[in-house]
Amino acid sequence: MSTPKNIKCPSCKKAGDWFATPFGPFCSKRCKLVDLGKWFSEEHVVSEPLRPEHFKGFDELPPGEHLDKPEA
């Protein structure tokens, strides 16, 4: 399975092949640490706990690699 060649860094939004780096999906160690800091300061949060009804319908999806490919 091949990964996309151009993705946006979640922190700075620069496009590149970031999964080819040790920091993927981030473009650099700095961007990775900036994102981690946002989680620690609760700037990023999970809005609510996942419940079984959140997964309703997903159990009917056929298995396969197509689920891991981003939509165009």
C-alpha cells in the first residue's frame, strides 16, 4: 500500500511527502511538538467520549485496503 505523496502538515499546513520523514505526518520535529503542546494545553480536545452509536453502520463496510485510501 502506498501513502499519498503530498499531504498537508497538521500544524503548519505545508504540503509534502511527510510520511517519508521520521516525523510524519508532521513536516518537522518542531511541528510535532507544537501539536503535542496544543493537546497538553487542551487547545485540542476530544469533544465527547465515543459511544457505540457513533460506529453504527461502519460494521457493514466490506473489509479491504480501500478503506485506508483517502478520497480524491
